[in-house]
Amino acid sequence: MNLFFCPRIGEDVPSFTARGQVMAQDGYRGEWRLPVLIVCNVLALLLILSWYTEAGRAFWAAPDAAVFYALNGTLAEGRAWQWFWAAANTRRFDIAMALVILVLYSFHVFSGNREQIVRRTASGLVVLVVAVLAIQVSGNLLDAGRAGPSTTLQPSILLSEIVTGFEFEDRSGDSFPGDRGIALIMFTTLLWFFGGRVYGLLMAALSLFMLLPRLVVGANWLTDYLVGAAFVSLVGLSWVLATPLHARLVQWFTPLVNRGYRQLERVLAFFGGGPDRVAPGLAQAPLNLSKGFCMGAADIIPGVSGGTMALILGIYERLLGAIRSFDTSWLGDVLRGRLAAAFARNDLLFLIPLGLGIVTAILFFTHVVPLPTLIVTHPELVYGLFFGLIVASIVILMGEVDRYGAREILVTAAGVLAGFAIVNLVPVDTPTATWFIFLCGFVAISAMLLPGISGSFILLILGKYAYIVNALGTLDIPVILTFVAGMVAGLAAFSRAILWLLRRYHQPTLLVIKGILIGSLWMIWPFQDRVFETVRGNEKLVASTPVWPATLDATSFASFGLMLLGLALVLAIHRLAAR
């Protein structure tokens, strides 16, 4: 596929000449490359002929059946495994993965200057249009009516007969030529050769992750992707990238994108505090969105703090400062209509993508992947990963303290005792009145801001974790609004307190935070001996004691592996940030 492109010649060359020819789009020239065009189309022709001939069908039948039985047979391994693959074949999962791909592509788009941002956006739109047209045309021209393996091969495990309660797709009456595969191959090619090897490998991994669920449940055959999607992609990509077509289409889209980008710049300049902050804000937006997603995922899990994740990701003090900017002076400017002055004091270009990431994670882990359910069914794996993350953050914090004398040890010990006391509180029965839901929001968000104390765990202590998560899952608007109002009040009060402590007593505050993190490890340790008592017909957790696993089975090794992964991940991120 490297034959599609000339050698990279730098990105500072002007994009367009007076004749309208694209001259240097991230190292790509819009030229006729007849050898590449011929080779790709011959390969595509051989692929499709192997599909339409009897000998070719016989050749592909064996790998089709072997891959299906190997993957489909894993569905007998456990309930959680079955629920995972069922959730991965829903429309919600597809939308979530499409958003992940969009974020990944935005990393590439906003890593350049203004001209490159416009050009890369136009290039992405071209590939999107070509992919949609290729899917529509190929669906009408190629062989239709080929049912998926789950309804063709026997015996097979039909997942819809096992998992109930929500709709998902585990069969297909017309699976060829693999629409999803066409789009993913095209976007992987786009990112690989225009963005570089790192982007290409990440996109290839995402593509495999998105294609695998359909193969596991039997909605698609292997040849839907290896033959059908590959044939369409080879033809489409060769005629787009080995001819001047891509350059001409990008040239046509660029003025439209440029006008839209100008409007976006005006809006962001107004809300972001000035035009000089727009470019850095956009460049960091995808990263901040990803960090927000990590914080939202942490907030869903009882025992893990979103504040801890913010500390791990290096945005803790910036987050507190941005929240604190919403003060009485800001409110006065808003009420007087001086919106530009009000927004200039806020770090909105940081807060907006971060908030979107948090909301997306909460919706994803309550509507698509039921993380609270996985905590119950596989706590060792979930808590194993977060144990490693928190241990790594403790190691990083220890390195930021200048010296460890008797005073520092005592302050850290006080934090350890506080963290230990909090995580060993026992859940109680509480009312569902509006005032108490407001109070829950106030206390939970205060805990989320403090590393080591989980807002979700505080809700669990107050007996409202399941109630709030269910309200989010069912979109119970009155409960959600009351809870959010309490969160806003908690943000206004607690963010100022912790930021004042960090500014006036920075090292002692860090030591207390480190101590609270160490104390919280008592509850985060993945292997626990939990004691329950039945209160009014419901089981309540009354004690939890860390234990060493009785047997070192596959689950134990997987948990320890995730611990090491979390530890290595945070230390690697910290090292890269230090560089």
C-alpha cells in the first residue's frame, strides 16, 4: 500500500496552486500512478473471481467454518463473556466505537497548523463519502442474500437465545460484502498513510476490535471481510488514491471546511478567552476528552476516585482552578450581560471536552458496557487494573515530596488512617427524598474531587449508589437534575477549599492525599473476604477484608497482569510527560 504515496516531503509546502492541483497533502501528491492502479485492480479481480467460481467457494469454505466454530465456541465459557459479546453487537456499541474513531482522527487533525487542520478534515470527509458510496454501490452489484454462519452452520451457539433483556444482532440474512469492513479498511488506510504508523496501528487495532464481535456471534463470515470488503476497498482506494481524484475532491471540500472552521474559531474565541487560545485549546481537545472519559469511568466504580484519575493524568490542579473560576465575579459579569469578560476567566476550552468525556464514559458504562454489573461478576479483574493505577500514582506522589522527616511521616499516617476509616464505613438505609438526593450529589462530588475517596463509594455508603446509577440508566430526569444540582453546589464549595489548601500548604496537602490513597488500597485490593447481612430483605456489605487468593487460577493471574498493566501505563505516561 506504500505504493499509493510519494515520499513525504514536509508539511510546510503550500497546499494548492493557482491551477487547483494539490501539491503536498501530508506527503501525498495527487498524481496518476498506473502501476499501482493496475496491480490493485488485478488483485481485486482475482479476489472476486475466487468468490464467484465453484473452486474458489470450496477453497474459502474451510477457513470460514474453522474461524466461526473457533470463535463461536467461546460463547459457552460464561455469563459475563456472553453479555460482553451481546453488548458489542448493539447499535450503541457501534456509535461508541465510531466516536472513539472520531477522537483518534481528531488527534491527527488538530496536531497540525490551521492549514493542515482544514486539509485533513477535508481529506477525512472525502474518505467518508467514498466509503458510503462504495457500500451502497457494492451492496447493489455484488452477490446478495448470503445468510450469516449462525443461521447456516450447525451446531452453533445462537446468543440471542441465551442473553435476553436488550436487542442485539447475532444473525444476518445478507452479510456479503461486509459493509463495516469496507468503512474500517478505508479509514485505517487513511490514518496509516496520512497520519503515520502509530495512528495506523491504533486504527487497525480498533478495526479488529469492531469486526470481531460480528464474527464471534456469527452475523458475518470471515470471507465477508477478506473477500468482499477487501475487493471493494482495493477498487475504491486505488481509484481514489492512485489517481488525481482524491486531490480534486479535497480541493472541492476545502472551501466548505474552511468557512466552517472560521465560524468555529469565532465561537471558541468568544468562549475561550481570545483568538490566541483557540489553536492550543483545539490541539488539546481530543486529549482532554480522553482524560475526561478515564475520569468518568473511574467515577462509576465504587472505591475508585475521579480525582485520583485526574491526579494520575496530570490535570488535578488545573481542574480545581478551572472550577474555582466560576465565582461571584463571574456570575456578576453574566448577569450584567458581559459574557465575553465572564468566559475569558474560565478555562472552557479545557472544561468542555473534559466534561464531554466524563458524560460519555458515564453513558457508555451504564448503557453499553454495564460496568457496575462487571464489578459484581468479575471484581478481581476490574479492581486489579485500578489497584495498579493507584499504586503508580502513589509512587509518583512520593517522588514529588522534597524530604521525609518525622512531620511528613505523621501527616502521611493521618491521611492513611482517614482513608482507611472512610473505606471501612458500613452502608446504611437512607431516604429517597429530594433533599437527601441533593445532599448525596454534594457529598459525592466533593469526594470525587479528592484523590483516594471515591464518589461512587460514598454513594454506596449512603445507600444510594444503585438508585443513582439506575436513574442514569433509565434517564429519570427529576432524580438526575436534583443530583446534578447537589454536585454543582459541592463543586463550588469544595473546589475552593482544596485549591486553597494546595496553594497555602502544598506539601502537607499532597502528603495527606498520598496517605488517603494508601488507605484506600485496603478496599481496592481485588481479592476480598466480604461479609454480608440481610437487612429488610436486602443484603448489605458490613465488612470487607483483603485476602490472598486461595488458588492461583486464570482469574488470579489475569488480575495480577492487569495490576502490572495499570502500574506500567501510569508510570510510562508520567515519564513521557516529564520528557
